Amino acid sequence: MFGVIMGAIGMYFVFGARGCKSLTPGMLKLDQLATKDTVRYSDTALCQMKCQHITPDEVIESFTYGKIDHNKSKDFHQRHPMYNFKGQIKRGDTLNVICIEQDSIVRIIYVKDLNRKDTCHCP
């Protein structure tokens, strides 16, 4: 038990406030998507964002604090993988975002605030 406690204290001093964010493949992928050169939004995503009062900055923020749902994503052996993830934003809401990675472009095709009732009628 003493060794576990000493190891935990040692890890705190090694990693500090950085955390272990880049240690999981899903978090690493979201970090890569958030730093792509170009982010484009589909008409449906723009409509959903406008209706739910979500800004593009909040969508990118959700990439930072998100977790990929691998059961709903199609990312294995795909030319243009699709990622479905849920991410937290600073105001406390949780966003469900679906995006497609196309080379250096991330195309956001769906955005939904999970804390709000869906009253949007988007195509």
C-alpha cells in the first residue's frame, strides 16, 4: 500500500496539471481534429447551432473535453472516418457532435446540446 501511495505522489509531481489527456487514442484523435486547418459546418449543423445558441468556439471546446463513442463512430478502415462524440463546454452543457475527417478538413454535420429539449426543425 505504501508503494501505491508513493507512486501516486510521484505521478502527481511528474504530470502535475497537465494530466494524462494524450494517453488514450480517442482523446488524441479529438485533439488532432480540433487543431485541423479548416473546420466547416453543414447546413444542418449551422441550423442546430443557431437554434440552440451554440457558438463555433463552443463546438471546438467540446473537442477538448470530449470522448469518442466508438460504437457509434465509423472510424476503422474508412477513407473519411466519421466520429460521434460527447464533449463538455465551460457553461456546463454537454454537446453531442458528429464530424467527418476529410484530409485537412473537419466537417461538422450534427450538433446537439444534450441538456436542452430538442425544439429545432432542421433539415
